[in-house]
Amino acid sequence: MDALKQQPVKQQDSECNYNTDGYEGEGAEDGKSQDGSETLPYIDESPTMSPQLCVAQGPDGEPISPTPPEGLHEGDLGKGLEMKKLVLSGFLTSEEIYINQLEALQLPLRPLKATATTSQPVLTLQQIDTIFYKIQDILEIHKEFYDALSPSIQQWDEKVTVGHLFKKLASQLGVYKAFVDNYKIALETAEKCSQANIQFQKISENLKVKGPKDSKDCSTVSMEALLYKPIDRVTRSTLVLHDLLKHTPEDHPDFPLLQDALRISQNFLSSINEEIDPRRTAVTTPKGEARQLVKDGFLVEVSESSRKLRHVFLFTDLLLCAKMKKTAVGRHQQYECKWYIPLADLTFQTPDDSDPCPNIQVLPEHEIEEMKMKISVLKNEIQKEKKAPKGQSRVERLRKKMNEQESWLLLHSPTIPFRVHNKHGKTFLFLLSSDYERSEWRESIQKLQKKDLQVCILTTYELQVLTNSCVKLRTVHNIPVTGNKDDEESSGLYGFLHVIVHSAKGFKESANLYCTLEVDSFGYFVSKAKTRVFRDTAEPSWNEEFEIELEGSQYLRILCYEKCYDKSMLNKDDNEIVDKIMGKGQVQLDPQTVQSKNWQMDVIEMNGIKVEFSMKFTSRDLSLKRTPSKKQSGVFGVKISVVTKRERSKVPYIVRQCIEEVEKRGIDEVGIYRISGVATDIQALKLAFDTNTKDILMMLSDMDINAIAGTLKLYFRELPEPLLTDRLYPAFMEGIALSDPAAKENCMMHLLRSLPEPNIMTFLTLLDHLKRVAEKEPVNKMSLHNLATVFGPTLLRPSESESLKGQHIMSATDIWSHDVMGQVQVLLYYLQHPPISYAELKRNTLYFSTDV
């Protein structure tokens, strides 16, 4: 028990430890508790979740009630019965593997006991009893459970009951309690014995675990790993009980028994979980003097190779970097100065500066995307709770958690370096999310430096007074997270913004010119599109159209650059040539103006330059709305079965050709499938495929690779029915929500087998291609999660009847946000799965790729 009390047991939905009051995370070291002692190991055994020892929780951290949201209605009985069988079949397989693991752990027990009474014992009897404490009892409990459950699944129908078996299993958790209490000392004893006895060390590192009964496989596992299995098993059983209740009618005899079993299991888990309430120290804020402030804002600083959120203040004569001190509830906020640079001594590092670039921690993009998904789910929960009669207290808890997650996102998202250097001291590095923002800070500083500045050296007292004054002088009061906005403030637009960048005028001389487009989402700006370079002109005319995904966006920014081809201007921070910003500007995305079916023409004026553009917005629910097509010619908007039958092929020609071209010359392209192709090029390719143009191969070889990638995405989007079908959509959503990995595997493979043959073949072809793209992630920056985010909502989409079911509960945006998480997770599951063979799939083979 001591091991479990040292650190609160890890939850299913990992929480961010980032402290939004202090703006700087100060958690314990990995694998250590706050007192420095080692804690229980945790094992992640599933692509979508970590079944650690935990009580299942909702988004606000509250325990989930043992009662599922709603029972099955009579019409859903057949589907529920099938899902229940799939859950049980998967769990039975995992139970067999668990029994094999316990038997492997028991195997050395008899010979060790035999030597214990000899003159040269490997272990003493006391050591044996400590290490193998309660293993035999646990093994017997699960053998009895397995022998009782197996016949029930083999003779499955609606009359079969299993609730009594799970309730009996739960009632025997006292044995697990004794095992858990002894777990830490068992590990310590095994470790000491391994160090003292080479023979025991060999035994403990090479335990043989049999595979399933139909398999001849045998794996080698350490004793430490096997001793953890009972710890993990309690949670696994609890997760399965949640799944079983989801698919059991309330009037079925199993329902109350499963409820009882879940309640007992959750009470057991709660009894060994303790929350730690960290206390904060109180500080007071003295009044500060007024001083002229030019600009301030929150920036991420790289300090000692880790990211810190700072509040940066630009005064008329110096740049000051501060962090917010931790204060007790109700006390005034107070800043602590980290450093300052007089503007007279401040320079921007040039590419030939010799200071080494620090090792900047950059998280995989899929972790950033996963956090965005979690935030979207919390937003939906908050909207639902606001309408509930007594939901206000829960809303506050959800807001607090969302604030933590958004703060984490703001800290880990920026990657664009911005260095400031003190002539007489060191260099400081910030990371920004937007080149627009970097340019603003640079220009503001350079404008002040044109004045006759005197070097200012502050005394300790003067610095303290200035730092204290920042609380009153600041113009940016809160980090830009949803929790800091008023409810009346716009939540932004969700959907797709179509932008045509027409032309630009006002350049004084010819140059190589291009534009980039940025939009805000989750509190920061990201670059979404880039025009081609128009060479040697003072009046570029791009006329390029882009489709930009909006996630709560309120602004569109356009930056105009002069392309630099001089390799001596290579920036050592990001290894890219620095292009000069000629002008920049932004427009507010007013929902009333933008949500028109017609294009809206507009002009952004920037430094004497005028950029003409047009835009129109398509909401989420309309952007992926599929319109059944009666046409039989062409390929876009035509059923995939019609196309493959006409072509006498297993996979449509357009899919094969686009994949081949991307793999030939686009697999190393940064952002392939994420960066928008030029809309006019995509439409030209669409027409060519629809009319079966003879020059299609020539067009493909000459076309920009992002346009080809966009054409493939458009083909799947315009299918009259999603590739994974309307009929199976609810089942895919239920399957991916299963908590037990073995049950999930059973269900997900069963669903693939249920697809029509052209759909299976096309899906497996696309799956293999996307895996090959992700293998080049270090070059193209497209991980499996990124690709799942791009393709998931296109391949999997609820039918209109399914969408309408939830309209009375959630808005269209909420429905999309809720659904898209599942759609991404379904595709990600198959992408992370070992290669799936069509032949084996059709042979009804069950896959068990996850250690259970």
C-alpha cells in the first residue's frame, strides 16, 4: 500500500500538471514521487488508452457512476447482444493470457522451495513467501472464473447470464488487496535477491510465458513485469464491466449483477487512491510606479532546455521578462523579474552568430492534436452542463481542467525561434507560433531603438519597483485560453474557409514575392497555406484558391514575403533561409459577413502594399455533407462499387494513380496531405479523371504534388457514401469506445470483414500507403496521428439520420467535435495495427496484437 500512497494512481485520461497560476510547471521527476522514492510502474497496453490502476473518471476528474448513461432499448437488443459477445470473447482471450502469465510466475516456485531447505538455498522460505505472496490464490480464482465463463460464450444467446460470475470475481478482490499491500516489498525483495544470487537473477529475467492455446508461441518476460500483471488486471476487469453494462438491457438479469460488480471494483480502486492537495504560499503586491509601456504579451522562453511561459514587457528603454509568482487564493498577483535588457544594448542575432542553439524540446505533432481533441470534448461537456438544472458546479470544474489543458497547449505548440541578445551578456531564446507575431515584436523594438537611447542600469530597488508596476501597467491580463473569455464572447468559426489570394500592388521595385495565410485556433496562430513564388515582378497576380480548416478561428492574417535565394542567409535555428516580410495585415472573420454563399472580396493594406483576396465560409455540417449522385459516368460522386465494376479493378484507378504519384515524388514533401493544394489544379485533375482524359498520366507528372494529394482527399470526400459506410458507422464508434484491448481488436476486425469487397480493398490499399508516408515522418512531419486527423473524418462520417438523432442535444459544431474524435481514433487504430492481410481477414482470423 505504501507504494500506492506515494503517488496518486494514474488516470485513464492523462492530466496536465501545468500550473496556470504560476505559469511554470514544477512536477516531480518521472518515475519518482515527491519525496524522491520510486513508485509503481505503469504499462500502456492500448493504442487509444492506458488501462492503469484507476477509477474510471469523467472529464472533470469525478468518478463515473456505475450506471451507464442509458440502457439498451428493445430495438437495439440484437446489436447489443452481438457487441456483448464480442466484449466477452476478447476478455476471455485476455483472461487466458493472464492465466498463462500467472502460471509462468508460479513455475519456479516449486524448485525454489525444494532448494530452500538444502545447504545451498537460492532463496530462503521467507523470501519466497514474500515474492510470490498470494499469486497461487489469484491463479486459482481466475482459473475457476475462466472455466465458468468459457462455456457461456460457446453457447451464446439472449438467455445466457454472466453477471453472477463477474460479481463473484469482484467479491474476491480482498486477495488483490493483500497482494497490493505486499507489492512494493515483493519487488524490493526480488531485486535484492537478484543482486545477491546470479542463479535467481537468471531465473527472474527469463520466465517463459505460453501464448494462447491455439498458438505455439512462447515469450520471455521478466519477473518484475509479471508481478505487475495483477495490479493491471483489476483495472482491466473494471473497464470490461463498463463495456458490458453499455451493451446489456436494463431488464436483463445480468444488469443489476454487473452493476454490483462494478460498484465493488470501483470502491476497491478508490480505497487505494489518495489525492494530494498542494499548498501555496501567500505573497503581497506592493504598489508600483507608473511607467510608459509600449507592448506586452505572453511568450514561451527556452530556459535550461525546457519551456517556460513568461510575460514579456517592452518599455520605452528596456525589455523585461517576468514570470507570475504563485500567490494564495484572493491575494494580488505579483511578478518576478527573470531578466531585462536595455534597448541600447539589445541586438537580434544574425545567421552568422556563433552561439550554439540549445536543444529545444519539440513534442510530436500527434500529442498536440490529441490535446486539441480533449479540449474540444471538454467544450462540449461545458455546453451540455450549462443547460442542466444543477450543472454550474460541474461547469466550474470542467472549466478549470480545460484551462489547464489549453495552457499546456500554449506552452508546447510554438516552434518559431526569436532570439534577443545583450551586447554585454547572454542571448535569450523565445519560441513563437507565428511569424506575424515575431515580426511585430521585432518591429516594435527596432522603432524604439531609432530614438536616442541611453543605457539604463537599474538598482535592485528600481528593478523591484518596475517589476511590481507591471501588474497595473499590463495590457494583456490573461493567457489566451477559453476559460479567460466571457461567455458572451464569440467562440469563433468551425468549418472551412475558402480563400482566393488574387494579387498585390504597391511594391516599389520588382522582387520574388509570395504570401502565407495564418488563422488562430486554441489561443494561438498557425500558418495554413502558402502561394507560389511570383518571380521578378512589382505586381504579382497569384489567383490561387485555398481551403483552410477553422477551429474556433476569429482572424485571418496575410503576410507578404520577398523570397531569398541567398544560401549565406541560412538561419541556424530552423535551418531555413530567412525571407523578408514586405507587409502583413489581418481581418476579423465576422460570422454575419463570412457565412454567405457568395464570395466576399476584400483588401488588406500593409506598409503601402495592397493585397486583394476573396473568401467564403462553409460550416462543418455542410462541408462534409454527401449528396447522392445518380450519374454513372466519371468517378467523383459515383459509388465505389460502380467504378470498380466498370473498371474491372479491385481499387479505383484514381486511388491507385494518386497514391503512386505521391509515393514517387511526394513522400518527402513536408506536410503532404495536410498542406492545401491549389484549388484550380485540383479541379483540373478532377475533370481529367471524370472524363478519362488520355493525358492524365502526363498531367499527374507535371502537377504540384499537393494538388494530387488534394485530389485523392476530394475523391473520398465526394463519395456518395463514406468508404467505411453509413450502415457500419455506429458500430465503428461503439467498437473504438471499448475499453478492453482484446474486445476492441475482436470487434474492429469483425467490422472490417463486414465491409463490401471494393471498400475493404480500397481501405487496405490506402492504409498501407499512409503507413509508408508516416515512415518518412522525420522528413515530411506527417505522423500516423496527423494522417488519421486528415483522413478520419473523410472516410468515416455519420449518415444524415444519425446526425439528426443528436440535434436536440448538441449543436452541429458540438456533434462534429464529438464525432471527429472517434473518426480519427478509428483510422488511427488501423494505422497502428500490424499489417492486415485481406486473405487472413476473410478467413475470419482473430488478431490479438496487444499484450493483455
